[in-house]
Amino acid sequence: MAAIISVSALSKRYAKGPTALEGVSLDIEEGEILALLGPNGAGKTTLISAICGLVRPTSGTVTVAGHDIVTDYRAARALIGLVPQDISIEPFERVINTTRFSRGLFGKPRDDAHIERVLKALSLWDRRKARNMELSGGMKRRVLIAKALAHEPRILFLDEPTAGVDVSLRKDMWALVRRLRDDGVTIILTTHYIEEAEEMADRIGIMDKGRLLLVEEKARLMHQLGRKALCLFLQEPLDSLPPALAGHALKLGEGGRTLTFEYDTAAGRTGITRLLADLAAAGIAVRDLETRQSSLEQIFLNLLEEAA
């Protein structure tokens, strides 16, 4: 699939302060959902702001559907919808007028049918005549999304879209994002919720200290970097690990009734066969066992530790 956004050697350095971006290169494919993960200060918002033309990079280039964000910024920005972290909407304006006005800013003709579809998709139609200040925080965030979709962008940036919203609203937003992707919209989101990226993203990008550590398909990332854990439930509790099992890097669970053994799924030999043989030789009876796959959160934390 062709790239709709191409970022090449992008850097942003402030005269007074740290380097916000350091040589970031990234191709974002049309119609995909890309999740950017990273701790506070990793550079996620700066990267989004640079692509959207809100921050001028120190060096490097960005094109959006072939349009350079600096030399052809009007055409590039017309393709982009941005939902920022901060909720900044006119408090006394009504929801429907806020959305219509955003469409007009991009020079689009009035289209009440489209505005109605957007507001209904976000469960805002019944509140269309309400003033923004009368809405809850979660509903205000929906208004931000409605504004971003008003001019029918091909690309949607969601910067921490579900921060501070309840679980029910978060799931509604996930469903909306999937529908937009099904309609061909390319979606880039930043999030602190690991389960959000694991639930929705096609690819995962991990950032730290202004650098893009990797970008990989979610399934492949979890397969390549994920580890499994074999949990052994013992017939009788152990006070400590016998010396004969010291070479297996086992973890004795609380109460001495479980042993946990981590192994690499990509390795030629996992060591499980030898472990079971050594357990039998040591007279340790296993009542049951189960395997557990590493979560994306564990993978994310491991990558940050390696990059530190």
C-alpha cells in the first residue's frame, strides 16, 4: 500500500531546551491505524505537530499525499484533521455551529447532511443545540473529533483521544476509529493506554527522547519481541529452589506453590523439556501448567529499558 505521509530525517531543536525530535524517518500507509507509544516527553506530540504544520522542524522533510508541508502547506493541511490533547473550544458556541465553522475554515461549502452524519456517529446529534460549556469532558472531546472530521479529511490525528474519559466512552471511540478506517481514513494516534494500541492499531511505533525506536506491525512485533511464560502449579509447596534447578532462571511464586519460567518463542530450543526432566529428577511433582503470552505493555517497557 502506498505511503500517504512520508517523514524523512525530521528533527526539532529549540534554542533553549532539549531536542524534541532527532532524525525521525517514517512512512505511514494510506488506510492504516498507526499508534505511537512513548512516555511523556518522548516527542509524540511534537512529531504530530510538525506533520500538521503547527511546529516548524529544524531539519528534514514531510510530505502529505505528495504535498510538502512547508512549500505546499495549504494542500497538505486540507487533507488533515487533528484532535489535540487539550480541549479548547468556544464555551458559549453551540455544538452544531462549532462543527460547521470548522468546515468553513477549510473553504468547504456548507453540507448539513455531512455535519449531521458526523454528529450522529459521535452521539452528539441530540446535543447539537447545546452550548459547549454545558457538555461533560468526554462530550467536549467528541466535539473536538467532530471538528476534525467536518472537512472530510483523508488523515486523522488523535493526540491522546481518550485521556480522562470513562471506559464506555473509550470503547465508543474505538468503534468510531474502526469505522473511519473502514471508510479509508488514515489514523495516527498517540496514547498512554497500552490496551488502546493493542486493541486498534495495525502498526505500533515506539518513541523515546525524540527518537523513533521502531515501527512494526502489531502482530509481528508481539511475535518477534514477545516472550511466553510457563507457569507450573506444584503439588507441594517449596521453601526455596533446589540447587539442581538453579540454571533455569525460575521464579518461585508466593507461598511456594508456583514456578514461572520465561522463554523465547523464536528460539530453536525453549528449555522446557530439560526443565521438566530436572523437576522430575528433583522429585518435584507438577499438578498443572499453563502458558502466558507477553502483553504489548511488557514489550514496550523492555524496549525502553534497552534504549536507556
